Amino acid sequence: MLLFSKKKNGQSVDRWHFSYICIMKRGFLFVCLWLYSFNFWGREVIGTYWKPIDNTFDSIADVLELEFISTDSIYYRDSLIQELYTIARAHHKETVYLWRAKFWDARSQLKKNNSDSTIHLIDEAYQQVDSIRYVYDYMRVFHLWTIMHKNQPHVAYKNLKKISEYYARTNNLFMLAHAYIDMGNILSRLKDYPKALEYLQKADSYYKKLNKPVYRAKNQLNISNVLYSMNEEVQAEKILYKLLENPVCVEDTSFYINTLLLLTEHDVPLSKKYVSEAYRLSTEFANKRLLIQSECFMGRFYQNNHRQDSALYYYRKACRRVNIRNIDLIVPVIKNMSECFAAIQQEDSAYVYLNRYEQYKDSLDQVNSLAEIRRMESRAAIEKQELELQQAEERGRFRFVLILVVCAFILCIAALVCYICWNSIRCSWKAPAAPPCRLHPAHRIRCRRRCPQRRGCRRTWGCRQGRWSGSRRNCTCPAGRSGR
């Protein structure tokens, strides 16, 4: 609390000092609010995680969040999802229960490779989710919806870019790593391997920081795939061999099979051991694509070892399981079967399978040509998006620096003006003006000449130390009286 000391002229130094401080504080507050209006100091962070709606429902959702990555218990997951639907039907007036149940059901169907069911469920959840009240729900649903609708990779990449910005803004590193993995996989399919590796390694660093060994181990498989595509076989195989010894990999059947098949694909030593183990596990695991891949690799292994009959046995099994969606698998299998028949001198069968191979290859070449065109277009669109984002960031930084410089200049000018005014007023308080001298002008001059100090009044002629009352004899200055 300031104490005000009154002067004889009714002014107060402390009061003016207090006013000066208030003006400066208001100016600083105004600048802060102005900067905040430009969103330079961040945005409001809301809805970082799932908003609680029901204790039982929320606890089941928490279990599912961990269940999708830690175990392969399909029946246990399905039972939990059915409980979510039961609770959602009991709260049918609140759609938040229903869209969350559909979201978890869609993730479960995706885990079982049921793409059609996944798309149907996530489309319904995307239409129902409230993007205003439940921002985090919307981002999670939108994330999965984007993954399932990636026919246009550049559009999916753009959506994932927005999603990753939201996760970064809310400091949700866990989901940010997920988004980076999806972006890396899209870039990998577009054959932009260096950038894909960059995103995957960022995700790996976040999982390491968060101490998530399960997620980090599964991302290592993505990194090894990209390294193989970049002809970095040594680093890729080093990662895969470590995964085979990792309990996270061994306990997850699907993960373990994929690791074994990736090693087998590149003809590493002990390929027979790896492919046999992968085939054995695939027959016990309910995943059709993994079983087809295992049978193809078994056939190729026996073909390379000149055991054509065994190779044909596994090739035929794979062909019986393949449908139109797996045409990329059937084309090399048919070609290998033609080569096997030719090796055992069954020219008729070799010719039949060679014709089939040419037919499928023509169709596949057309598909691949269109895919290559779309890939090039998507890469060009993504590069354009990245350039636009980079330019926007540079413009934002320039605007930020420019406004800071302008604000600093204005504050300095205002502070200088306030200081000059305050200093001027303070000096006038320290030296109040003396009353005008009433002495006759002639006496005034004589006294000023005889005064040893020879200092006149600021406003009138006279002595500062004394006051003249109208005649020279009335001078109160000792030097003035003595200097007659």
C-alpha cells in the first residue's frame, strides 16, 4: 500500500509514480491479450482423453485399450464389446455410448481382418460422433476412419497430418506416435522410404520415452520393412533377430509369424526353421492371409531345394485359399508352379499354368500401372502439401517476429515518454518557484552585482537566498546587505 506525502503545492510524488506503474501494467496486459488473439501462445487444450460417462463402461474401454495390443484373445475382446453394447442400449438416449461401442467393435473387426465390417461400423460411428462436445472421441473415430478410407493416399496423409497436429497440441504423445506410424506406412507404400523411416523413428522415440515396450517392439517390424526396401539388410536383420528373442514378439502369435516370414522372405540362414515354425503357427492361428503367405514360402523353400513335389503340394494349398483380393499372392505362385511342372518334365501342365500366369500377370500389370500413376500423383500432392505447410509456418514465424518487434518498439517509446514526463514533473516538485522580487529594478541590479554568489531568481532578478521586500535595505541576504 502506497503512502502519499503531500507537498506544499498539493502535488504528490508517490501518486504520480503509482499512476506511471499502472499505465505500464495496462500497456503490458494489452500487448499480452493482443498476442493471444493471434494464437501465438497456443490454443486451448480440451478433451485430451476420453471424457468419463459411466464407471462400468469406462473401465471396460480402458481394458480394451490395452487388450488390442497385449493379447490375441479374440473371444475375450468380443465379450467385452458385447457388454459395451448392452450398456449402450440401456442408455439409448445418449448416443455417446453407441458410437464408442461401435468404435471398439470396429477395432476388433480390423484386428480380425474383417475390412467390410470395420468400414461399416466406423462409418456409422463417424456420422454419430459429436465433434464439439467430445473432441477426443471425434479425433479417435476420425483417425480410424481415415485409415480405412485411404484409397487416395494424399487425402489420408493430409487428414493424418491434422490429427497428428491435434495430438501434438494436446501433448498426447501416445496417440501422436500412432499417427506417425500410419503416416510412415502411407509414405512407405508410396515408396518415399527416407521420409517414412523418419516418421517411424519418431514414433519409436515417443514409445521409448513413454516406456511402452509392446508398442515399440511392434513398430520395429515396420522399421525393418522400410530398411529392407532401402537395401539396408544388415540393420533390418539385426532388428528382426532381436525381435525373435523379445518376449513381446514371442507371446503375440501374429507378430511372431510376421517376423519369421520377413526373415524367410530374404533367404536368411535357418530359413527352413523359420518358415516351418511360421507355417505351424499359421495353421493354429485364425488368419487366412498369414496362412497363405506361409504356404507360399514353404513351397518356395522346397522349390529352391529341388523338391518339386513338396513345393507343388504347398502351392496348390495356397491357390485353393486365394481369392480376387489376394491376386498379388497368386501371380508368383502360379509362375512357380509352371516352373515346377517344367522341372519334372510335365510340359502340358507347365504350359497351362504358364498361360494362366500370363493372364493374371496382364491384369496385375494393369492394376500396378494404375497404382503407380496414383502413387506418383499422391506423392506429388503430398510434396505440395508439405511445401504449403512449410511456407505457412515461415509466414507465421515472420508475422510473429514482426509483431514482437513492433510491440517492443511501441513499449519502448511509451516507456521513454512516460519517463520524460515523470522526470520533468519530479524536478519541478524539488525546486518550487520563488515569489517575484518587489525591489526597484535599479536596486535589484545593484544588489545582484554586489552579491558574491551572483545567482538570480529563475523568474525574476534577485537573490535565491534572500527575498526583497521593496527596498535595498530590506534585503535579507547577508551578502546583499553588506554590498551597498
